[in-house]
Amino acid sequence: AALQRWWRGTTGAQILSDVDDTIKCSGGPRGGGVDEAGYRKEVYPGTVQFMLEVARGSQLSPEPPKVRLLSARPKKLGFLKMTPTSRVAREFRRVAEENGLGAWGIDFEGS
């Protein structure tokens, strides 16, 4: 009951996410992950939209918190080199624009 009361009043949630095999397919062992089923570096369909929906919450916040990306091995994988022009960042921007939330996306400052 307490969780339901909290959720009804919330404006959304802060999303923390890994990238490889969570947002995009790593392509398998050479890519650092385990998913060999998809195309290497392909963004999984619906993943970014799902993150936006959770971030907006039940009240459909017009200013949901940006997603913070995490990695267990950021330096080894070059994770910190992700830029606003990367494939993943472009997908976040596309989904934000489709939903009229141009300012939403990846938190490059806090990730």
C-alpha cells in the first residue's frame, strides 16, 4: 500500500542502466557482452521508449529525469567516450522528440 501511495504521487523515476546487452546488442564475446542473437551495436527495439515511460511515471511528467548510464568496466570498454552523436544517444534523442520531450535523454554530466 505504501508503494502504491508513493507511485501515485511521483513524477517518475531515475533510470540507471548498463549499455551493452541492456540498451544495445554487444554482438557476443568480441563485443564484451554475451548476446549473439542480434546485430552488433543494434539498439534493442522499445528499450528507450520503455525507459522514458518509467522515467515519466504515472503522472506523465513533462520533465522526466535523464537516464544515467553505468558500466562495471567503463575504462576498459571505452564507455566514457560515448558522445551525443553515438548511435545510442541518437536513439534517445529520436524517442524524446517523438514524445515531445526534446530535453530528455542521456545524462552525460552525471553518467
